[in-house]
Amino acid sequence: MQSYNFKGFTLLEVLIAIAIFSLISLSSFTIFDTVLSGDEKAKQRSERHNELQRAFVIIERDLIQIARRSIRLNGESPLNNFLQTSGDVNLSDEQALAFVRHGWTNPGLLLPRSDMQAVSYQLVDETLERLHFNFVDAVVGEEAKVRPLISDVSALIFEFYDGKKWQETWSEESLPLAIAIEVDTKDYGVIRRQFLVSGSSVTTKNIASGENP
């Protein structure tokens, strides 16, 4: 009588192999998930940095080109000051800032508008917004064009340098020597930038350090 000798894996060996394969699969998935999560966070940080850099480039471009010109809103009489920082200009925040700037590109005045631009900044729903009008003197019923700049902002503060100290309000019928903006962000905390106003005589070093000239 012929005998057969069958060889194979025992149930215990199969279970051990499944357990090892499961551990390897779990480890691989964990590593893969960590890599994807890290990549997503890096992408978010990069986008956030780009958002902040782009916003401050726009703010700098506006502030260094402030015009010595009053603002007229909704067809009303011109306001007295070059800078408006209160509800007098119908902005949503007491620390909002409105002014007129030079340098709005319009080569040869081909477009039916001035090369000056009425600009304002305000905080709405935790977003720093830039507003502008098509015409430097807004007509009755004209709605501002809104551009969101920085999200997740919990507080917005403007300060003004008069040559001796920084102050949070500006009621003078002139321009300050410098303007500072502070945005309190949820992820990076307080970010402060200071900008010289065109024509000021104070040095950049004093402005940067907050020292009196």
C-alpha cells in the first residue's frame, strides 16, 4: 500500500504570518499617513506665509504712497483729514484706516478714472480686508471693491508716529511720519510692521526701533 506524506503550514504558523503581515501593513500605513499629514501641513504653512507676505506687500505699497488729499464719500463734502480712523467713514472697526494714495496704474489715463485711489483697511469676521473705489471721490451709492488679505485675525491695530511717540489715534490735519499696523493672528500671534510715510524726515533706524529721533 502506497503512503502519502503531505506537508503544509500549521494553523499556528498561518496565524503568526497573518499577525506579522498585519503589523507591517499597519506600520506602513502609519508612515504613509504621517508623510501625507506632514506634506499637507507644510503646504498650509507655505500658503499662509504667501498670504501674509502678499498682504504686507500690498499694505506697504499703499502706505508709502499716501497722498496729501482728503477723502470724499458718497458724494458728500470732503473730509478734513488726510487719514480717517473712525466710524466717520462708515468703516466697521474703530481701528480701520482710510486714505487716498498715488500710483494707481493708468498709463496715459486711458481708463476713465484717476491714477489716485481711495483705499481703506478694516477687520470683518476675523479677516483683514482692503477696500477701494473705482473713483477717488466715491459717488452716491457706489459700493467698494473688497479684497480679503489676511484670515484668522483676532485684532487689528494701527499706530501713528508724530516724531516723538507712537499713538493709536490720529486727528491732525496732516500726515504722520510713519504708520504701524499690528495684526493679532491665531497661528503666529502679533505681527507688527512699520512704514515710513512719503516725505517724512525721520530715519528708518529710529522707526524700526521705536526710538525718538
